[in-house]
Amino acid sequence: MARQLGMRSLHWSVDPQDWAKPPAKTIMIRVQKAARPGAIVLMHDGGGDRSATLAACGHLIGDLKRRYGVARLR
């Protein structure tokens, strides 16, 4: 279906399991251990309180930019 719509399917490669609502520090550690250049990190923004995911993103975005370069993150 995506191809028919002129879209390209992407698949995540890092799942910090934030759907289970672990603390932000746990999410950060899981992403930092698994992220590699070109990685796609799966994170959830729905289904209840996502404050830990948001807090983790606040730290991870800068960290991943420093590690892998700004051009790789959009």
C-alpha cells in the first residue's frame, strides 16, 4: 500500500520498550546502547502518561546528534 501511494516503508531498529512506561533513565540507556548510524528509534506518544518518554527524548536528541552528527537526525 505504501508503495502504491508513493511512500517508502521504514522499519524501526531500536525499541526501548517505552510502551511499558519505564523511567526516562531506562529509556535513555536502552537507546544509547542500541543506537547506531542510520538507526530508527521507536518511541510512543500515546496510550497514557508519556512524560518519561518525553524526558528521555530531551536528553537523547542532543546526545545522538553529538554522537552521529546533526545531518543524520531530521
